[in-house]
Amino acid sequence: MKYYKYFVVLLALLLTLSTSLMAQEEKEMTEDEWQNEINRLTQQKADLGKELESLQNDVNGMKTKMQGMQDYDACVGEEYNMVGATKADVDAYRNKVNALEGQIKRQESPKEDRQAALDALKGSKISALPEFYSTVHTRLQNLLDAWQEKPKEIMYTVIKGDYLWKIAKNPSHYGNGFAWPKIYKANRDQIKNPDLIYPKQIFKIPNLTEDEQAHYDKLRKTYKPAPEQ
């Protein structure tokens, strides 16, 4: 941009010189006036020559500076060497960071597993690279800290009219009656017959794993009630 402005100035001056000469031709000038005009134009020419030379020196200096600079790939390669990693290592690390970020944002339990994965990423020298540092050491940790995980299990006191399907279907529990076996298995010490539970019994309602959630959701979606007789 700087050089562009200089060339505009030079062009304007040349146009001024041409216009001046044309104007002088339209009127008679004395010998002294001609000499003064020639001296003025000669000085302008000298000044423009110096300006052009200065611009050329600047251009040459920039070319020399650019020749001494490393290209982008070389700079990136030096960064990788500093942390003892190859491009393949960094690509694999980037995939792990992206995958973990998705798991944290979706709050895929258990939370402690996500924290362990983040700690492992923090422990890698690759985390010191500018691309990853703030994400791994600050942003993902903040997301984890803000994650309010459900307790691994809650306690529920049976009331009159309850049965395992109804308890499992409760939106505060699983929201899916097909998940009743989870409650049955967690409380076998109290439940001898899954069809017989009693008021004031206190049951553990453990969280479903991702696989269990998917399994019981599939059962609910594919269930077809028997036709009425």
C-alpha cells in the first residue's frame, strides 16, 4: 500500500509537468522566465529521481527480507520438532481433542472418564502448541467444571400402588418402563419376586449406562402390544 501511494504521487507530478509545459506553450515567455521554468523542472526531475531511487531501495530491501524468511510449512515443522512430534502425531492429537470436546459438550458419562482423558491430553507436550494450549488447558476444563453430573444412583421409597415398571417409567428415573430390570438387579437383596414390592421399601435407582439406555430405548420403540382377543 505504501508503494502504491508513492507511485500515485509520481504519476500526479508527471501529469503536472505535462500540464505546465502545455500551459507555457500557450503564452509567450521571456528568456528569464524560460530559464526559471527549466531550472524548476530540472529540480523536480532530480527530486523525483531521488524518490524513485528510495522506493527501489525499499523494494529491494523487502525482497531480501522475504528471501530470508522461512515458509509456513518450515515454521510449523520447527514447532513440531520443539515438542518432539511429527505431523501424524499432531493430527492424531487434534482428533482426540475434537472427539473429547464433543463428548464433554454432550455430557457423555461418566464425567470422571472425560476428566481422565483431558488430563492425558494436558500431559502431552503437544498441548503446548498454540493451536491446542488454550483449548486443552482452559476451555475444556471450564466445560467439565460446569458439568453437573447426576449422582450415580438415587434412593427411592416405594409407595402404595408402585410396581417396578411404574418406577422405571417415572421421568425422574428412566422415563422408560422397559428399564425395570435395572432396578430389580440393583435391589435383589430386597426383591425376591419382581412382581411383589412393598410400601416403604427403599430402592437404589442406579444410572443407566449408554449401552443400557440404547438397549431399553430400542425395546420401547420396537414393542408391539399383543392384539386384543
